[in-house]
Amino acid sequence: MSKRWPDNRVCALLGIEHPIIQGGMIHNSGADLAAAVSNAGGLGLLGSGGMRPDELRLEVRRARSLTDKPFGVNLPLLYSHAPENLQVALEEGVRILFTSAGSPRKVIGPLKEAGCVSVHVVAHPDLARKCEAAGCDAVVCEGFEAGGHNGREELTTMVLTPQCVGAVRIPVLTAGGIATGAQMAAALALGAEGVQIGSRFAATVEGAGHPDFKRAVVEAGPADTQLVLKPHVPVRLLRNAFRDRIMRMEAAGATAEELAAELGTGRARRGMHDGDLTEGELEIGQVAGLIDDILPVADLMPRLLAEYDEAVSRL
Ligand SMILES: Cc1cc2nc3c(=O)[nH]c(=O)nc-3n(C[C@H](O)[C@H](O)[C@H](O)COP(=O)(O)O)c2cc1C
């Protein structure tokens, strides 16, 4: 365990050196990214949301060939293939599961039977309490700055973190708006015992997104993301023709069904995997405005740690 964080419960729980989790990201976090983060002392997560069960099986095996450190799987529970993906993860020996977008009660039984560490992503302190009662080992509280699907309540990381820390005794990790070591220091100052970082890791050499998507993240300005599709499934998206059309529909009072029809299927793949910057869904956090380069993880992690040290000594 690093001297920076003695007795850190997240490091102890997950068997990692630094309490930095690379969040599961649909179409962005495959074996290359997860293994690179784990090799650098954090915890990499395979984002199973966009993977069919056979693809997930291959990615788990590939990640294992790239690292001998712990890594995990993110399982968004809203997808119809989530039960099969859970089965595959367990069969392949994965013992760290970060679930999201649903109730952890649905899966906690099989996870505990298999001896897994179970962490759930929440956007409200009440859900953090329910996770603790259900038997989760930790929660990630994710503020509304975050990239990807998001809580309807719009609680920001700064406000949500201390509320979740006050609500439960299990460790709380913070996500949403963290791309620098100074922001990590802020999260730990609020009582979090670790951070989950998404957008910053999407813009890395190992990130599985299309190169044009990564470039768009680097070019994004401070106010280029917006939470949209709130009546359907709230998601934070980068500005483009598709998102502008959705926002016009919302302003005109479109129903959840109309928005779902306009979204259609496969938009996220089209945007982030295929690189259609005009009509695809480009999920990224507010913090994109702070991301100026696409780095290898082996350079990014030491930078985050140096920035963390600098911020702490400045205080
Ligand atoms: C491109 C992208 C895709 C994401 N996909 C998922 C996902 O499949 N499952 C999930 O639980 N969270 C997903 N997230 C959320 C991240 O795991 C993480 O919690 C979030 O990015 C943290 O906020 P940040 O982007 O400000 O770092 C995604 C985020 C991004 C940026």
C-alpha cells in the first residue's frame, strides 16, 4: 500500500496501490485500458455495457493476459444482456463487480455467493443507504457533472459526496468531474476514500473509443456538454447535430416515447466506436473542458499522483 494513503479501505478492499478506479465506459473501456490502469496501480474496469456475452468473455481473457493485477467488470443493470454478462464474468473468475443503473438487490445474492467484491454506483444518498443495507462493500457516488448516464436529481459531486459519506459506514468513492490530482484531493477532502474517473481515461492512448471521438473530447470547451434525454434515460452528451436536435425536441415538450424514438438504437456505438461526430451519441463529462491531451495511461497516472501531492502540499 502506498504511503500516500495509509489504511485506505478502498485499496485494502480491492487489493490495489492507489484508490483510483477507471470507470466502466461503454465502447471506451476494453482490456487495453483496464489492464493499463491496473498495471499502473489503480483498478481497471471492463465496461460490459456495450459488449455481448461472447465479447466480454474474450475481453476478460485478454485483460488477464495483459496484467496480473486485479481488475473488474462494470455491469450496467439496465441492459437486457446484463444477466448473461454477469454469468460470463463469474465463470471467467472475475471477483470485482461494479454495478450501475439499477438496483443492486437484483444481483447481490449471486455476487456474494461467488465471493465477489460488490460496488454499486449511486446518485443519491438514499440509494447509498439501500446499497449498504443490501450488502454492497462500497458505493461510488457519481455527481451530475459525470459523463454517461446520470442521476435525474442533478446532485453535484461537491454536494453529493459529503451526503453519501454521512449516510453510510462502507467506503464511498467519488465520481464526476475528476480529471486532475487536485480534483482527486478535493474528493478525498470531502470524505471519499477513492475516486472513479471516466472521461479523463477515455482520452488516453489505450481508450477504445474512435480516434475522432477522443480528439473531440480534447477540443471540447468548458460548456460543451449538457444533460439531455431526462424524461427517457438522462445522459450527458457533447454538443453535435444529434444532441442539438434532441434539445430542440425537449424544449418543444417532446414525450419520453418521442425522444426514445429519435434516439433509436446503436447511437452510442455510432458516435464513440464508429466516430460519427455529427449523428452519434458522444457521452462525456463536463470535465472534458479540462482535458487537453491524449496520453498513455503510464504517463497519466504518475501525473495524477504528482498533481495530488502538489495540491495537498499547497493546502
Ligand atoms: C464515454 C463514457 C461512457 C460511460 N459508460 C458507462 C457505463 O457503461 N457504465 C457505467 O456504470 N458508467 C459509465 N460511465 C460513467 C463512468 O463510469 C464514470 O462514473 C464517469 O465518467 C465519472 O465522471 P467523469 O466522466 O467526470 O470522470 C461512462 C462515462 C463516459 C465518459
